Amino acid sequence: MHMEIKIIDLEPKKARLLFVGEDHTFMNALTDELLRDPGVDVARYIMEFHFSDPELLVTTVGDRDPLGAIIDASRRLAGHCDDLLEQIAGAASR
Amino acid sequence: MNISFSRLDDTIARFTLGDSSPAFANAFRRTMIGEVPTLAIEEVRIYDNNSALFDEMLAHRLGLIPLTTDLRTYVRMEECSCGGEGCPGCCATYTLSVEGPRTVCSSDLIPADPKTAPVHDTIPIVKLVEDQKVVLEARAVLNIGREHAKWQPTLACGYKSYPVITIDERCDACGMCVDECPRGVLALGSRSVEIVEAKLEDCSLCKLCEKACLAGGIGENPAIHINQDDTRYLFVVESDGSLPVREIMEYALLRIKKKSEDLVDILNDISGGTVHEASS
């Protein structure tokens, strides 16, 4: 199961991406993480219908690149998971 | 982000997720429920069934029986090298042959691979009377809860915000909130009401204590305040027995991590690596 992404719109300060097969589970965590970035202005996703693929909209301020912001947010999410996995392994071995 | 367990065994985990956000806590919960694969019966070939239940009903009941799952042995059908045909690498097969009068139980499902036996032996499937008979073959496959609830590895899986109770100096220790609290979180101290530390996590944030305080005629604002900490979450995760809770949690975190890493790779590919260098 690999992630599939379609870029709908890409400008220097704005990106619209379609996440094929994703739902609120990942998108909500991603947009929340994106909004922690001071360079990000808008980060929201729209699912037109319950079964539609979510469309992510990211706009930035200053010279922040929208794709760069998404990459950094994803890295932070992966980092949180690593932290927790390490702690679970530690707790289970005690 | 940190995690501290108050209980962790094969069937139940209770833990506090700290330094987190509502979005991450919810993504973690949803992933544990809907994206961790387990085995469940998906195809049934019925040779004989003159029981009171229709074939469809019987198949549905079989599907809901939790099966012990070994994620190292089985892969999902669409990822299997057999190309979705069905082979011992992606399917677990079972046979069932029972004649009445008696109740058909989950222990009557005989697995071809003993590692995939039903979690509980006493789940009733159908009651047979004299001369009734059920003979069938079933095939279980790995899939996720998003596809159908029978593939959910969890029973109760949820969280609540960590309660923050503050009692201000206006408290006159009338004890009305202590009587009202259904969880026994509060106790009467010498000068004011106190929080029983060991019971704090039991608080359900029902705010009955605030109402009781107001009813005592203290004014417009109560002397006790119930708030929630939006960075700490109390989780309860119960497994149906198909997978140990620890494995469910780890698989869910690996899933979120893999999605994030996939996204990084794809966006790096799209931007030709330039964004990656610029942003890091």
C-alpha cells in the first residue's frame, strides 16, 4: 500500500494536492502539524463527499515553500512515531 | 511526545500520551481501530446447512469470530505473491462439520494452521436440533477495519483528555461536590475540598461538582473548576485477542510513520530534491 498523490496546483506560495485513498486519519494529523509551522498560512483539507479523496491546500507566508513545509511536517510526524515506538519498546522490556 | 503505561498486558493497555495534540491522539486511535490488519473469515463454502439460520447469516456470524493472527506469517491478499488467487501465505482455511442436537461453537472450526485458531472456544454460532447438520469450509484473509468491522483488532479503543481540577480559595468545604462526584475523585479536607490523587484519572469531566458548587449558592462562578489538558490524553486500548495490544500500537505507529515517510519521498521526487535541501 503506497501513497499516491496528485498535484492539482503548485505555485511558489500555494499548493493543492490530492491524496488518493486517504481519509481523516492521516490528513487531520498532517494539517495540524503543518499549522505548527510559522511559515504556513493556511493548511486545510477538503473531502467533498465521505468517499472522496481528500484535497490538501497549503499556502505560505514569507519565502516558505509549500512543498517544503509539507515535507517538514511529515518528518515531524514520523519523528513522533519513532519517539513513541522507542518508549513502547522500553516499557515492554521492563 | 511521551507515553507512560499504567497497564500493559496482552489484552489491555492503559497509558497516558503526553506532549501531544488532539489531532495526533485521534490519528493514533483511528489507525489502531481501522488500519491494523487481522484475520477474519471472508469466504465460506457451505456443503450442508439445514439449520435455522440462512447460509448468509451463518457466514456473517463466522466472519465476526476473532481469529489469532500472526502478522509475520500472513500478508494481505493484494500484496501476496500469488496475485490474489489465495495461497497459504495469505489465507487461513478452516473446516466445520457438526450434526445436531447441539450448539455449534467456535471450537468446532478446525484450522488447517493451528496458529490461526479462534481466540475463544465458546462463541456460539448456531443451535442445531435433531437431524440438523452444518458442513462447511471457510477461508480467512487479512484485511483492515476500514474495510469491514470484522477486521478490527480492537474492542474498546479510545481516549479522553487529562482532567485538570482546580479548587480556588472561595471553597468553604461544604462537601456538596464530594457527595455529587460519581467517581470519588474528591474528598473533604480540613479547610477545603481536596483531590484524591490516585483517583484523578478516573474523573470523567462530567462537571457535576461545578453544578453542585453553584447550587450551594456560592455566586455566579463555582469554586471548583474542571478543565482538560489538551496536551495529555488517557488512552484505553483493548484487543479482541487476535493480536497483543503492544503489537496493535506498534503497527499503528509504524503505519503513520510509513505514510509520512512515503509522503516525504514522493514530494522529494516531485521537487527533484531541491525542496528537501532547501528545507533541511
